[in-house]
Amino acid sequence: MRQVPREIHKHIRARSYIGGSALGVSDGLVTNLAFLSGFAAIESGKISLIQVAGLASMLAGAISMFFSGVLAGRSEYELFQADKKREAGEIEQEPEEEKGELRAFYVAKGLTPEEAEKIVGRIASNKEKFLEDILMHELHVHQAKLSNPIKMGGVIGLSFLVGALIPLVPFLLLTTVTLALLGSALTSALFLFLVGAWKGRVVGRKPWRSGLETFLIGAAAASILYLIGGFL
């Protein structure tokens, strides 16, 4: 039996889910921090009202993000199926043209025209593999890269819930709006930086730079809404 070579360098698994969770956490944190900051400026003496509003904002945002993730994943799947159907039709109607496009790809990769001709001939003998190669090289799509819409929605929605809970916790534990707002700002600042640093590490950026960038975006959003709330 032929043995499959052991993978020496591990690849990042479930890239789309990692990206979705980073998006959900940072979006939930920034959204609820900005909302609570603005609402606290308006209702500076009613912490119970801020608590209810913060919980409502957290739940509404999580549900919205869940369905947005499902719709986005579903749309991606439907677009892939449309591309697959169109390319399958082109292979049936214009097989030589599709072979030419594939040959050009392999020649551009450094193969000689003769080598590319031989490889394309072998691939084209299997219609399923031929279609897979066309989709991968011409449109840069592959079914294995598609995310499960329900899982993606769940990851984004749950991550948003966790992120939105972070700035809300001080308002649930402390008794005065001023202390709660200060605690929320400090806690959120730390988590914004950590989430940004983690996201930067995943995508290959410098963690401190990505963390600082995420922190500054969140701080700017919260400050703007706080000023708007104070003005109103």
C-alpha cells in the first residue's frame, strides 16, 4: 500500500472560521463598547437602563451576525455552483479552448509547451478533474475551501456575543456609570489589543501592529459615539 507523505510543516486549519471568529469578537466588542459609551453619555445616572440596553444590543447583534454569516456562506456556495455549471458547459461546448487556457497556465508556471500538452491531455481525460483544474486555475475557487454556512454563521454569531459581553461586564458588576464606563474602556482596550494581535499572528502580520490598529479603531468608534451621546 502506498503511504501518504507525512506533513512536516503544519498548515493553518479552518482559516475561514478563524477569520470569522476574529471578525465576530472584534466587531462585537467595538460595536457594544461604542454603543455603551454613547448611551452612558445620554443616561449618565441610570445604570440599570444601560445594562438592559447593552444586553439587548449584544443579543440583537449576535443574531444579526449569525444570519449574516449564514447568508454570506450560502451566497458563496451558490456562486461556486454557478461557476461550476458555466465552466462545465464550456468544457462540453468548447473543450479545445478550455484545454488551451489550461496549457497557457502551465506554460506560465515554467513548463515547456510539450510538457503542458502532456499534462493537460492526462487531466482532460477525466472530466471531473478537468473541471476541478479549470475552476482552480482560472477562477481560483475550490469546493474544499467553501465554509459550511450554518457553522460560519454560528462562529461569527457566537464570537460577536463573546466580544459584545466584554465591555458590558463592568456595567453588570459595578454600581456607578462613571466607574463602569472606565472599567469597560480599560477592559475593552486590553481585549481589543489582544484580539488584534491574535488576528495579526494568524494572518502573518506583526502582532503588536495589528493589535494597536484594532485598539485605535475601537477607541475612535467609542469616542465618537460618546461625544455624540454627550451632545444629544
